[in-house]
Amino acid sequence: MGFGFGEMRNVGGIDRIVRAVLAVGLLGVGAWGLFAGETAIGAISLLAGAGLAFNAVTQFCVANHLLGVDTCSWGGAEEAQ
């Protein structure tokens, strides 16, 4: 994808879908917070949503990497082949 992670994917399957859905929700709450004058809630929600969206798109999470967690290899089409 060009971010320099190469083949370092550690987010996949249900984990990736959940992160994407939460990202959309948090980005919405963040936008609402900024427009409603709740700047602290808006800023925190936008940052969290952006982080989760980044994880879902790149399929890489630094926390997963540091903890040795890899949800890409859990079942699914990759292991069926």
C-alpha cells in the first residue's frame, strides 16, 4: 500500500470489520462534537476514529505488533487453501 509496512499485516477478518465500523461511528461522534461545541469530545473521538480507520485500511496495528497478536491468520480463506 506504500506506507512502508510491506507484508506486516496483523489485522484481519472480524477484527478489521469491527475497527472499520467503530471508526465510522467515532468519526461521526467527533464531527458532531466539533459542530456542537464539545471540542474535547470531538477531538478525542476524531483521533480514535482516525486511528481505527488507519488500522482497518492498512491492516496493521502497532499495539497488535508489540503484543504479538495477529488476527489475519485466524481461520478464513487463507488457511483453507
